[in-house]
Amino acid sequence: MLKYYTLTSVLLLVNFACIANDDWQYSGFGTLGLTLSDSDRYGYRKDISVNEGVYSGDVDFLAHSLLGLQVEKKITDNIDFTSQAVLRKVTEPSLSKYFTLAFLRYSPSVNWSFRLGRTAPDIFFITDYRDINIAHTWAAVPGEVYGLIPYRHIDGLDITYTTQFLDSTFSSKIFTGVSDGDIAYGDNSEPIDLDSILGLSLTLDHTNWIVQAKHTHTKLANETLTNQYLIDFINTVPEFIWEDAEQFSNDLRLKNKKTTYSSISTQAYLSDFILTAEVARITSDSTSIPKLKSGYASIAYQFNSLTFYSVYAFTDSPNFKFNEENVDPSLIPELVAAIESSSNYFASNQKTFSLGCRWDLSANVAANFQWKNTDIDYDGDTLWINTSGQSPAETVNTYMLNVSFAL
């Protein structure tokens, strides 16, 4: 893992050393976002790495606001360098978290491309412009898919092959590397890193229609302190009370457990309409990460400089209920409650319906308003900040008003 971080550090230093060179090409983007919510219990957050929520009565300008700079340089006819930094709200600020891209690309032909360094994880339909709000229809990408993944970069290598297929363009990419991110539990957050990432991305682009299929296999690189405390607690239970406690605690571990992420997405332009859909599935060898399905479908209508849109999004995951054999839960009620709470952290269950309108003020500036109505199921609040200790079903309205730009 260290070798990838060292490589990325070198590439970042290359960027700083050459940034004053006039041969560099610069581009910028940004968003000023206002976020409101109507819940006193569930605080809205952009993704699960954020440990602060937007509650009823809050007027928040940080959840979706950001400022980005991208620099590029063509070194030779087939070698170029790209770096991107995004200043945004993060739980634990660091230089590494603000740099989302820093890679060298070698393109020996029109068909082949090799990138080495820090790249965006190619697991979503919206990968390379996830933070560039002006580049997509909505005020914010659907959190039911994009909010569940706290990783915004991969340090490693990818290889892309592109060719013409009939009257379409087909591309395939394989990538490998490591990543690091944070997961917030209430007001606290903990690092959770990925090792041995191996992914495949397939894209078929046919004029006004595109379809993608992606699959990523990885291994969790560390144990969170919260999970380790729970495991240690379980291992103190005497064998005569819980005979299989050690095996159960091993199943809860995160470190070295395999995790997969698979998705299929599509987008079509039909006259003045834009149709977009994406579904994803997460699986893991760890009991702490249940199987989870998520997705969204969006329809947008363009009328002059206005785009009206609606989005339906969902997450679906089974809730864990302690029912181990050869143990009496009444003897360890506090431990059972802790196990169920921990095992259900990733068990996100909610449905969201959104309506919005985007107004293109110019070619480089857009205003976007989106209303989201979310039905959160009992114990299904993974995507929200909840410090109350209870997770009842609730309906939450979230309002977002963004002004985004690109230079």
C-alpha cells in the first residue's frame, strides 16, 4: 500500500513544481450550494464520510459547495499529465483528500491508454465528473448510489482499450490499486482503507445512447476501532454462555474481508428528453457489511435554457437480527443491542422521490433547485446523521439550491 501512496506523492510534487509553467492548461469549476432540511432527528449529509448533518432550522452552505482546479500538460505526443484538486467539506482535512486526480497517461495509439497515479474510481456512471455539478442534470447526484461509497480516488494503474464496434464505440478498462476513506458514525469518523482493488469497466457508446457495466473486487485493509471494541467485548463472553462467540466475532471483522461492487447504468437522449438509470449491488464476506442493492431512475425534459427533471432512488438491505443458537440473549442484552446496531449500520433502507429544475444562465453557469422527499425505514438511516440512539421510520424533505460554474 505504501508504494502507491509514495507514487501519488511524487506526482503531486511534480504538479507543484511545474504549476508555474506557462505550458500548463488550466480549468476550474465550482458550486455554491444552499441545503435545507425539515428533520430534527435525521441530519442530511452528502455521503457517509461526513460526520455533520443538516437538520431542521439549519441554513447550510457547506454540504454541496466546492471549488475545483484542474491542470493538464502534454509532455510528448503520447504522454500527458493531469492533476485535479477539489476544495470541499471533509471530516478530517488533509492535502491528500483534496487532490482527487494526479496521473500520468501514456497513449501509444488511439486504441490504448495507460494511466499511472491517482484516478477516480470507475465504479459509477458519473465517475470523472462526480464533483463537477454543472456537468450533470441534478443539483446533486443521487445519494442512494453515490453517498454509500466514501472513496473518491484510487492510487494505482489502469489500462483502457477503445475500438469501433459497428457504428458504436466500445471501451474496456481494467484497474488496480489502493484507496483510503472515512466512515462517520454519528459525530465521529474512522478511516477505512481498501487494498488489492481490481476492477473492470465496460462501456458501449452509440450516438445518443450509452450503457455501462462495472465490477470491482477489493479487500478491506484495516479494522475500525468501533468494530474492534465490539469484537473484543464478544470475546470476553464465557464459553458456557456463548459457545460460538469467537467464530461470530471473526465473521464481524472487516480487515482482510473481501468486498465487491457491481453496477449497470444507461443514459439515452430522446429528442428533448434525457433518461438515466443506474443500479448497484454491494456484497462482502463480513457480517458487518450486509448485501445491499441501490439504484435510481431519472427523466429530464429540456426546454430552451430550462431542464425539468424527476428522480426516483432507493436502497434496500436486510436488517440483522441476533438469533444465534446455543446462547440466551437475555444474559447479554447490552451486547446483543450493540451487535445489532453495528451490523445494521450499512443496512440502508430508504426511497426518495425528487423534483427539480436546472436553469442554464450561460454556457458556463447554471442554477439548480431540487426538492427531495425521502421515506426512511426503521433502522435504515445509514445515509443520515443520527445521534438520538433510535432509528424510527420517518419522512424527510431536503431542499437544495445550487449555482455551479465551469471555466
